[in-house]
Amino acid sequence: MTSSNALSYTLTQESEFLQKMQSEVTQLWSTRNDGFYRSADKTKIYWCSLTNKNHDKAIVMVNGRIESVWKYQELFFDLYQLGYDIYSFDHRGQGSSQRLIENPEMGHVGEFNDYINDLASLIKLFALEHYQQRFLLGHSMGGAIATRYLQTHPENPFQAMALTAPMFGVHIPWQLRPIAIPLTQIMTATSVQPKYAPGFSGYYPRPFETNPLTHSKVRYQWFRELYEDKPELKLGGPSTRWVWQGLMAAKQCLQLTRQIKIPTLVVQAELDSIVDNKAQTRFVTKLAKTNPDTQLEVIHGARHELMFESDEYRNQVLTTILDFLHRQADE
């Protein structure tokens, strides 16, 4: 149990994690609606939803690079128990969606806009109009996709957006920052076949002790075991094209803040070594000039996977998000 002011939320805790994952969470997951959507370019996109006829509020969750809806069963369970219907999907080229190139372990995309178009098409497919409250939740790369979606779709069904560790920049050495976009663009243009970006390779299950993602051993090991049980979900490093496209999109997120009209919460992991926290702070500072309902919450001591962290951080993250969504519903 975690509480904030007058509100309190029952959230899954690490001490009960494995037992719950094997019982209540699996049970709910088995009731999901799911299927494949064929995008405009005929790519098969896997989607799923968890719905209850008594729920009047919905969250569309946009996950990060290398991730899958399968990874978020605990989060979906917690949100569903709190009265939210959940809609989510796997991005093209990862998870249960269709891979785009011959190497199934290389993260790749043709254009970053493809991600945005997939999200827009699925939001139409989900037909959210009957809900009283509709929210967008994005993590990491999903945060950039959700942001670019709002920037390019002024007519959207959402009342608020919450982002955890959004990819408004990536964590790269300062001396490489000015040349990262042109360098990856040139590397992409001069290679016939997609190539891993420098320093990256195929899927590698990093030991918990050296992982940069979470302090939660039980959640981390469960996630790694999931990928062993379902090897088709495995994804390794990104291609040079993905890095080029991702960095361009992150730049656009920062350039076009004025286009975001709905209340926005950014939750930042203090110890993030995956994305650029300074870029997140710049985004929030700039957005607040034209959008007064903008909030930045820093989770001190937390790593990148904020909704997959140990309880001391995850409880703070989810309480912050749920309080924020609750406030929007009251206004």
C-alpha cells in the first residue's frame, strides 16, 4: 500500500510479486482481447486490451524500445484493479509485432513517423470515445512517440499525458552529441544492409548486478525469464538508422512543445543512464511557457525502468502518475 495526501492505491509489492504473477496477474492476462492490426504499409502490429464494462476511464500505454506488452502485465494488473481499462501494443520491429529486417534481434525502423502513424491508427481502432476519461502513458521511446503523436494530431481523444523517462535525448558522451545525427545518417546511407550502431550487438541478458535499468532483482529476473520463455520477444541493439531516426524525433519533441495542449507529467529517473535527463528538463521548462499544466517529478535514486523499479521507487512513480490523472479527472 502506498499513499499520497488523501489518496491511497493498492499496488503489487516485491514480496508478493512472484506469487501474484503466477496467479491473479496471469489470470487477468488470460482474459485480454488481442489481435494483429495491418498498418498502412501492411506491417502486422500486435495489440491487446484489458477491459471491464464497469470501467469509465482508459489508459493507452506506449512502451519503449526492446519492450513488449508481455513485460507490463504487473503494471496493467495494478491499473486495471484501480478502475482503468488498458490498451497497448508492440511497436513494429519488436515484441510480437512483425520484424522489419532479416536480423530479428536488431532494433530497426524505416522512419520514426511509422511509429507515430501506427499509434494514431491503433487509437482509432481502440475507439475510446465512450470513456469519460482517456489518458496517454508513454515510457522511454514510447514517451517520444506519444509526444510526437500529440504534436502532429491536435484532434486527439486524450485529456492528459504522463511520461516516464521519455527519450527526448539519449545518454551519449558529450563529445559525440554534435555529430551523432550526421554520423549515423552517413553510416546508414553508406551501408547496403542495416548495421548495428557502434557499440551495440544482438540480444544479451545482462546479469542483474551490472544492469542499468532497475534495482528490483525479482522484477528484472522475471523479465529476463520471460524473454527466455518467449524468445521471439528478444531484441538487441539498435541499427544506425534507428539511432538517426530516434535522435531526429527527440529533437522534434523539444522543438515543437507549443503543439502540446493537454496537461503533461514527466517523471524522471535521477540515475538514468539510458536517456538524457537534461533534455527532459529542457522539454518541461519550454512546455511550461505555453502549457501551464506541466509537471516534472524527479525520482531520486531511481534507474531508467521507473515502472519496473524496486518498490521504494515504483510506488512513488505510480502514486505520482495516479495522483496526476486523478486531478485531471476532477477538473
